[in-house]
Amino acid sequence: MFDVLIIGGGVSGMSCSLVLGSAKNKPFVANKKIGIFTHQKTSSLQEALFKNAYGIPPGKLGSDLLHESITHLSETYPHIVQIPSEKVLKIEGICPEFTVITNKTSYKTRIIVVGIGSANTFAIEGLMEYVEPHQKSLPEKQRIQLKNIDHKVAEGIHVIGTLAGWRSQLAIAAGSGAAVATDILTLWNDGIQTHAHDSIR
Ligand SMILES: Cc1cc2nc3c(=O)[nH]c(=O)nc-3n(C[C@H](O)[C@H](O)[C@H](O)COP(=O)(O)OP(=O)(O)OC[C@H]3O[C@@H](n4cnc5c(N)ncnc54)[C@H](O)[C@@H]3O)c2cc1C
């Protein structure tokens, strides 16, 4: 049983998992099992070139970021379970026990975070009732988002990145994933506000 499963190994999903991973020494995180589906085939990063993203050297290829983020997560936070090459097809159940069904197997989790981009090919059974037209992209692009209030779709289900209705910029997607990570940390801390910082002191 996972405490949280993040769906999507692009910008928002990896950002969410890094922040959750970095909180490992907090007592309320110590016993939590965190996983991420690191499917990357359809990431917007595949064809992107970055010159305007904070903290990223200009000229960086999105395809390099995809590989590097996997290494970053596995080397810095090896306790986060990475599930590669599986596509999520269906979600069943209600909070606090969901079943996430992939093209290979299934997993149980208490919380789901969905960050799979805003393409209208979205087809995860069990989430279709939340799909609506994207509110911040051109109508002719026919992008979609999941209905949400401050990233929360329903009890135990959060959405991040462009699928949450944000405009398509790397920094926004990363911030959205990080924001939900801190929402989950706050939930695990019995509702007391928290975040995850490292320091040289
Ligand atoms: C060509 C191009 C150029 C760009 N240039 C810039 C730029 O210069 N500056 C900038 O700031 N932004 C740029 N962007 C935008 C930026 O890349 C996106 O805003 C960002 O990647 C969105 O992050 P995300 O997490 O929402 O989605 P993504 O990064 O697309 O991640 C979604 C992930 O979900 C996975 N996935 C999909 N379906 C499933 C499923 N069923 N099960 C499991 N996993 C699944 C995908 O494989 C992917 O890894 C560019 C985008 C493109 C396409």
C-alpha cells in the first residue's frame, strides 16, 4: 500500500516527488511509502529547448532533463519508488483506498497525484468525470484540464502541471508539483503548515 502515488514522470510529477523525497527526515514522513510512475514517452519535454526557465542553464534540452531528473531522484532520494514504463489506464475506489491499474499490473494507494499533461488524448478511466476544457490555453488546441480547487480534484485526488489548468511553462508546472507536495506534507503533519528546506547551516 502506497501513501501517495504520483502519475507522470514529466516536470510536475518529478518536481512533486523531489519535494516529498526531500522531507524524508520529518517524523510524520518517516513511515510513508511514496511512488511515482516515471512514464516519459509523451512528455512535453521530449521536444523542448530551454532558455527561459529559472535555474536551468540556457540551451538545455528537455530530453536531457527527462534522463537527469530520473537520476537526480534515484541518487538523492532512493527511498522514492520509481515505476518505469507503465501507463496508468484506470483508477478505482475512493479515499483512502484507491487502486491504480496500469497496462501491466495494479497498485493500492491512499493518495493519487495526477500530472500527465493537458493533451485531449487523456483517457484514465475513473477520472473522466473531472475532465473539462483547459481554461488557459487557446480553444483551437483543444487542451483539457481536470476540475479542481487549488489542485484538489476530490478527496485524495490531486492534479498538477498543465492538467491542473496552468499555462504551459516549465517553472509553472514545477511549482504546481511542489505546491501539491507541500499540501500533502501539511496533511501528514495533521494540518499544521510545513515545507521542506535544506540549508548550509
Ligand atoms: C516543443 C516545446 C517547447 C517548450 N519550450 C518551453 C520553454 O522554452 N520554456 C518553458 O518554460 N516551457 C516550455 N515548454 C513547456 C513545458 O515543457 C511544459 O509546460 C511542461 O513540460 C509541462 O509539465 P507537465 O508535468 O504538466 O507535463 P509533462 O512534462 O508533459 O509530463 C507529463 C508526463 O506524464 C506522462 N504520462 C502521460 N500519460 C500517462 C499515463 N497514462 N500514465 C503514466 N504517465 C503518463 C508522460 O509520459 C509525461 O512524462 C515547451 C513545451 C514544448 C512541447
